[in-house]
Amino acid sequence: MPTQAPPRPETLTIPAAMLPSDGRFGSGPSKFRPQAAQALAERAVDYMGTSHRRTGVRNVVAELRAGIAELLGAPEGYEVVMGNGGATAFWDAASFGLIERRSHHLSLGEFSSKFVDVTTTAPHLAEPSVHVGDFGTCPPLEAVEGVDAYCYPHNETSTGVMLPVQRPAGDDDSLVLVDATSAAGGLRFDAAGCDAYYFAPQKALSSDGGLWIALMSPAAVERIERLSASGRWTPAFLNLKLAVDNSRKDQTYNTPALATIFLTVEQVNWLNGNGGLEWAASRSDRSADILYGWAEASDIAAPFVSDTAIRSRVVGTIDFDDRVDADTISAVLRANGIVDTEGYRKIGRNQLRIGMFPAVEPEDIEALTACLDYICEQLIA
């Protein structure tokens, strides 16, 4: 007798008792807590729709800057600087205000490679030095002669690889610029290991995009001020000197999205109020242990990143064998209210990508793995 065709995604219903309490597992924008949205609604008449250069908004910006410094363990002299445009805009800004002549990059995925593109095409910079790693791996950070800035991600969002935040041995003079967009607030690190730890808040900080935040060392601020004084032409929107000056006044150079700032404050306060970065990272650790433990025990799935030392604790990438199609699994999940589990499109693997940021309940990750088992059983029945 012919084998019965597997059910179509739109007709496969996961039993309600198996579903997670919240079906948002995106790697950015990520789940934000409903309590934060409610708090924003309660401030609609005295915060939203008011000037970003007046006390009401500036007090919230001051609260955000202080909260970020506390959460990230800012060393003495480090400053929290803010600007509009997200991490993508920060790459352009860094090419004007933080890289003096030549940078060195670790390129290990889609987002780290984009910063390489910025410095490669910047007409005022020399050709960057680049160490490329295969997807799912991490090239070593080594000193390179003739560079003045080292650039790499704390967590490569596209592949689920995390790197240690550290300075290259043998080079104490260059700046270290770390893209922390999917790491800040979810991964442990020592801020003294870098000079600019920059990120947008739509991932572990459970807000919207369009804003960049950077924890900057005195050396980074000195570089910004020196390059600004040198007369290097810089568009005002990307001028880090303007960003530093305005941040010290608890404002941004141009009008920010007030809701984004407010939601970020709500998440930062929630994290700090429950124990700070250690507490937040421990929640992500529990989720990661559940997801990777399930994949390692599965006969149909496996963690994409084989080296456990660099396997991300906030973005999990899971490969499936050819008995099931990961896109079909994601379609079934989405039809049942579990969203944004698709693998990163340019990696091109039969895989899912699961956000495990602190706002995600570890119990929901466990429920997700049960749903995955159920779907796979139905698809290969």
C-alpha cells in the first residue's frame, strides 16, 4: 500500500495543552513583556507626544543611561552614549568617528560581514584587515600590525555563535568595538575588555529598533573628540561627537522614538530589579540548556554550532536532517501561533533559529521542544 502523505502545515493542529504560554521566539525584534506596553499606555498623556529636549523625556533618557551602566557593569569613566538609526547606523558612524585609518574584523556571519562592507567602501579609510570564519565557527582574535580598531560581534545573530569580549594580546593601543545587538542584557561579559559595546534594543532589551546605545571607554571618547577636531568631514546624523555631547545632556541629536526609549527602560529596570546581568544571563542559560539538550538527544535534530564554548546562549540554531523540512516545521508552528522560528535566510541550511532572550520563559522553550517533537512525528509518520 502507498505511504500516506504527511499532513499539510495549515491542517496540522498542535494540541492546545502542548503550546507555550507565549509563542514569540524571534531573534529580533523579540518578545517584549506585556507589562511594559501597559506601563507605556499609562504614560501616554504625560510622556508620549512631548519634546525630547524637555524634562519629562530627558528624565527617562537619564534613567535609561544609568540603568544600562548598572546592567553592563560600566567601569569607572565609561559613558553611555545614544543615537538614532540602530546598529547599522552605528557602523557608519564608527567609520567616521572611531576608526582612524584601518580596522581589523572577525567576519563570521551576515551581520559581522556588513560592518566589513562599511569599512571596505569608506573612501577615507584604508582597506580593512579581515579574518573570515566559516558559518558556525569563530576565528581567533589576534593582534594585527597597522590597525587601530578591532571589530567583532559578541553574538553573531545569524549563526548562533558567541565570542568572548576581550582585547587582542599584544595590542594595548587600538580600540575594540563590539557589536552587542543580540548580546547586551543576555550574555555575561567584562566591559573593560572593549571600548565600545554597542547595540540596538530590539533583542535582549525587548524594545523596538531604530536606536543605538553604546557603552564607551574614555579611550573611545578621546578618539571621537580627536577625529572630530581633525576636521574629518562627517554627516551630522553620524557624528559621534554630537552624540556624546547630547547624551551628556540626556538627549539625542535628533528626535528619537520615545516609545522605544520607554520600553527599553522598562526592560532594563526589570532586569536590574531581579538581579542584573547575572540573573538575566542565567535565565537565558536555562533556556539554552533545554533547547540544546533536546537537540542533542534527538535523532532528527542537532545544534548547528558544534563547539559548546561558542554556542550562543541567546540565539539557538538547530539543524534538522533531510527527513523533515525546517521551513515546513516553521510554517506549522506559525499556523499554531508560534512565530519567528525560521532560520536566517542567507545561511541556507535546513535549520530553525530560536531566540532565548531573558524575556522568554524557559518553560516556554521546553514547551516548544515538545511541539517540535509532535510536528516531526506527524511529518514523518
